[in-house]
Amino acid sequence: MSVNIAVVGATGAVGEEFLRILESRKFPINELRLLASRRSAGKKIQFCGKEHIVQELTKNSFKDIKIALFSAGASISREYVPYAIESGAVCVDNSSAFRMDDDVPLVVPEVNTHDIPKHHGVIANPNCSTIQLVVALKPIHDAAKIKRVVVSTYQAVSGAGLKAIDELEKEAKSILEGKEGFQRKLFPHQIAFNVLPQIPQSNAFLPNGYTSEEMKMVNETKKIMGDNSIRVTATTVRVPVVRSHSESVNIETEKKITAAEVKRLLSTAPGIQIIDDPAKQLYPLATDAAGKDEVFVGRIREDVSLDNGIDMWIVSDNIRKGAALNAIQIAEKLL
Ligand code: A2P
């Protein structure tokens, strides 16, 4: 059965990836409606060898749409998801607008597909850093019950959109050419050849000293895993990488689990590929993960400072599994 699909934010970094993945996975589409801001109305985009014209998003954009994929930011989702639902569409929303609402499932198909049927017209796609984390945590939690997680992220600029990639490239070029006075538009400090312990780039800090990105990791992990008892702390950091987020993760479990057991568990878990051969200097890399579907895990070892502790390194393409692919996997389950 083919369905009518709308992509909101079709001209953005995640929107472009939606189209690549819908095409490569042969998603059964009858009509594809590409929506963006007025600035992009009339723009032509190729999909499955055919030209599609981008339309301006309005409240009337969703007539006869069955599934609407949203990735145009939280304020657009808050405003337009209700119109899409009113028209009879089910929305898969990549923004943070509804993620923590009690009646909105927050889904990573490898972890909690069972939450999808509880939706009332919108299913939330989690934060990119959280998605790759929970894919790796779930099998360990099931086997040994995770008590606490300490995560530090090394996040690619593409998480902040196409404009952020442009700023990194232009700033790096201007520094390499010895030019002064580069005008930053997005990041609060130099991102080229630098590391910024602040995500997102504006209005990041909360009264508790964490950033909103960090608290997303804390709260979303508990909701997706369906276990409020897991204690999570996060430090989220922007690095001058175009694509793929990397994470240093420390886990404390209730039951003892060895590094060998973790490797064995994760090697058969859905969506995961282990790359862990220290003798050959093999471990997951952002550059290798870019454009791939899997969550890559390596550097798996027992924590020398804890009785029941595991350290690992998790890398995944933030635009694919961290956003577009996860949303399309949810849409596939909806079909
Ligand atoms: P546009 O290209 O017309 O601005 P990114 O995350 O890469 O910055 O992409 C953001 C996406 O959200 C783009 O497709 C962008 O469209 C879309 N968008 C931004 N503002 C609006 C708006 N007011 N109405 C509809 N789409 C919007």
C-alpha cells in the first residue's frame, strides 16, 4: 500500500537525508509533498528521478497526507503538528517540542517499538545523542540492570543544521589563509580547530548549570528505556567534525558484567556493529560512521575504578540514525 508523505523542512540537513533514505529504502510513496519556508517555495528537488517542487508550509499543507515527517525546529512543530493531526496525518517529529509529553511516545525502534501504538497523532524522534546511546545501553540494561550512566559527547556541527557546516568550513578556510575578522553567525566562539562545551549554540544554559542538550540526554534516556531509576549525567560538546557524533560512556551496573559479555551481547543486538580491535588500532571513527546506518561501539573495557563498571566509545551518523533514519524506521512500523 502506497501512502502520501509530507516532509516538513525538506531543504534542511535532516530533510535532505529523509529524501535519500526514503528513496534507498523504497518507502511505498504515492505522493511526496516537500514543505519548507517561503524562502524555498518553488525550489526544485529530485526524488526517484522525478522533479518535485518545494511548497511553502501552511496550515493547509496536510490534506490527504498519511504520514508527516517534521524536521524544521521545535517552534514550527508546535505550530503545525496540530494542523497535520487535524487533517488525519500521523506525525513523526524530529524536534524536541513534544518529546517529554506524557501522551507522546518517544521511540527508538531497537529499544521501544512497543510504545508506537500508544500515539495520539504524534510520535517523537529522540535527540540524536540519546538515540545512539540507548541503542547500545538497552541490551546491557536487560542483562545487568544499569544503575548509572556518565556520558561525554563529541558532537558534529551538522546537528546545528546546514548553516553550521558552512560556518565551520568558511571559518577553517579563513584561518588557514591567515585572514582576520571572520564574522561568526551561529556559534558563540570559534568552532574551527576548537572544542565548545556548549550545545545548543544559543540559550543553552539552565539554572542547574547543565545545557538543554545535556538534560535532553538525562530525561529522554529514562523515558525511552522505560526506567526512571537509571541515573544519567551528561556533558555535551561541539567538535569541528562535519558528521557523526562520538560518545565516551561509563556505565555502572547492578549485576557484574564483563567486557567480553558486553561484546557478545552487543554483537548480536539490532542496529549495532562492534569495531573493537585495539591491537590493530581499530575502533569507531566519526569519518567511518558518516553515511552509515549502524551505531558503532568499541573501546569496550571494564572500569578499573568501579566494581561493576564498563567503559565504551559509541559513534553514529547524527543525521542518519540520530535523526532521519530513526524517524523513517518509526514510519515503517506505522505502515
Ligand atoms: P528553508 O530552507 O526554507 O529555510 P536546517 O536544520 O538544516 O537549518 O534546516 C531547517 C529546515 O527547516 C529547512 O528546510 C528550513 O526551510 C525549514 N524551516 C525553517 N523555518 C521554517 C518555516 N518558518 N516554515 C517552514 N519551514 C521552515
